[in-house]
Amino acid sequence: MKFRKTVWPNGNLKITADNEARAWIKEQLKECSVINLWPVFVEEFIGFYYPWLRLASDDDLCDMGALTSSPVLIETANNGGPSSNPRVWWFPNYQIENEFETLKNSGRLVMTLAEE
């Protein structure tokens, strides 16, 4: 089972899933919500990116300067610690599209680079 991440030249993050990974997502979506799937997905498959999610506190939202329920991925250093100039990605269609359904159905998910 493989998930791959690629940063495109425009800065967007593409996550791809092979057929076995897509089947895993299908099973996971039967057992848990998208909100609960993100931490597992990121920790086990995405590596040094960590989620800043819909579960963030109001203080986190204010610190980030973002008011959204979108899943957000923040780049960290290879050792899992903070990066000096991290990139941040989000999923703009979160209100009308389930990001894991998209990844399951198409085998790919594109997260948009958040720009200042």
C-alpha cells in the first residue's frame, strides 16, 4: 500500500494513492469520520507533514490567522520538529467535496499552497 506526496512547481501538494491504499481509505471511511481519519493518515503515511485540523482550538485559529474548517497540512522538518519557513497546504473545496472520497475515487488529492 503506497501513498506518495509530490510538491508541484506551483507549490501545491499532490497526494496519490495506489489501489491498495484506495481500498484502505474505503474501509476507514466506513469506520470513522474524515476528521478522525486525518491524524491516522498523516502519522502513518504522509511522513513529516502534520495536520492542523478541524479540531484546532480557537487559540490555534487566531495564531494561524485562518478561519476555516478545511484540513490543513503544515510542513515540518525531517525530524518532525518545526521548520524555519514551513509551507502550509489546505483543501479549498472542503465544503462541497470530501477529500478522502476524492482520493479514494480518483487516486489523487491536490492540496493548495496557502499564500500570504
